[in-house]
Amino acid sequence: MIKLIPPFLLFLLHLHSSTATTTTTTTTPTISHQFKEAPQFYNSPECPSILLTTSNDPTVHVAMTLDAAYIRGSMAAILSVLQHSSCPENIIFHFVTSSSSNTSLLHTTISNSFPYLKFDVYVFQDSLVSGLISTSIRAALDCPLNYARSYLANILPLHVSKVVYLDSDLVLVDDIAKLAATPLRDSILAAPKYCNADFAFYFTPTFWSSPSLSSTFADRKPCYFNTGVMVMDLDRWRAGEYTTKIEEWMELQKRMRIYELGSLPPFLLVFAGKIAPVNHRWNQHGLGGDNYRGLCRDLHPGPVSLLHWSGKSKPWVRLDAERPCPLDALWAPYDLLKPPFSFDS
């Protein structure tokens, strides 16, 4: 019995081949040839021009991380943002890559599939955070690039004062301009809050048994929020030096174990109880299951503007393995990976 290699495994094998040094001529396709070109999307007639506007800048800045392991998810996310935007030409993407990745190859991959896209690529130095990372319950959470969201205010240009941060394992089914227009008021960031979640779960007994540590939340009403979808005021972040505040908690974590879940707990320690609210429709998260088994999950009750496969399992992996969850069918239409054996030579 002959078994076909799943498309995503083929993709990773081709990526390995494209980055290996060799002196022989090969026709093995590179990562940049393994994705289809997306259609071009245009502004509706009522969209203001970002070139002519001098005040109330209509530009929507979107930040995402970019790496080989999640590039397929990133491509789907980009397509979904553009497809559902009424003013797609007013969107500028800011991609952050690891200093250990092939940045030029990732740049070419985006350019080939989205030749009209306005975007920049920034290199995040892994060394900034590698010494601060503590092991967590899932290896994927320990990747230095997973912490780049804490450094966006330092990475992105100063003229970018507000940004929508998105994870790579999601798709939008609504206009991102609505999310970007979330009023922050006096807050540094906005995200959907989940106050029914057991907030104590996100920190260890060591944390809660220490009066000096647990008193961190004494003057606020903290609620869990997912850091995969956030609207961030980068000007206020820079002024308040919030990257330093997050790093201080990570340094403490190295000395005494106060949490288990990667880059999320430092955000909760600094911002929980202080963020501006966003409707839950903008982060229907957890579709990748929990961090252990990755079982199928249903949507939360209510309307949906964004589907987020946070958790252990990703839709492209389950689809390739022919063991999809029902909601993975909602991700599939945005998949730009070419079918197996159809890669350009």
C-alpha cells in the first residue's frame, strides 16, 4: 500500500532542501514557490486615501510574526484580512522574523503570493529574550519569536503609534478596521476579556502564597485575556516602558517558578484588569484544543468575527492528516498552499 506524503510535510521537506547549501543543480522548489498567488483586493469607493489624508490617518497597521513553522497559517491569515476588508489598500503589514530564520526567503514568499501588499519585515534578535525564557508546558511556547509581541514598540518605527497584533493561527471573517477602531481610552491595549475563566490557574501556588506577589492584583479586577489578538497603543507603551516591566517579571520567573504558560503570564501580570474591552466575537479562540491533547472544540456562543486555533493542534496539520475537526473547514478556504506535486519547477 502506497501512502501519500501529507502536503504540509512535503512543504517542510522542500523548505529544508531550499535552505541547505549544495554545489549541485536542483529543481527542488523553494518555499516561495509552494504557495498560490492570492487575488488582488481593492478599496471600495468610499475609502479615504492614505496618501492624501493629513489627519485621522485611516491606515490600519497589522503586526504578525513570521517563521517557517507557521508560514502556512500566516498566509491564510493575511488573505482573510484582505478579503474581508472594505479598504484593503489602507492596510500595512509589519512582519517580525527571528534572527535565526531565513528572512529574505520569508520576504520573497510573501511578495510572490501578495505582490501588491504593503508590508515591511523586521528582524527580532533572539538574544534579547533567550536568556529570560523559562520552560513551559508546551515546547512551542518557548520559541523566542513567541515573545516578540512584547517588543513591538521597540521593533516598529516610531510613526506607527497603534497596531493590531494577530497570531498566525487565525482567520478573520469581518473587517479588521472595526477591530482597529476599538477605543483604548486610557489603556495601553485592548483585547477580549474572559472573566469567567479561573484566573488563579495561570499562576503557581508559589505566586499565590506570597503576599508580596499576589498583591500585584490587589487594586484591580484581573481577567484572563488571550494575547493572540490585541490592539496596542505603541506610543503609550513606549512612554511607560512596558517592555521593561514584562522583562522584570520574566527575570523573577527565572529565580522562582510563578507561572507555566510561556509569554502569556507576564502580560497578565502587567495588564490584567487594565485593558480596554473588545467584543468576544473578535477572538473565538481555543479552536486548537488545550495545550495537552488538542481535542476538537466548538465555538463560544455568539457572533463571530475572528476564528483562532490557539492550543496544541493547528487546522492545516489536522487537514493534512485527514483527521480534521468540524471547524477546520472554515480555515481551509484561505489555505494558499499548492496541492502536492503541483509546485512550480
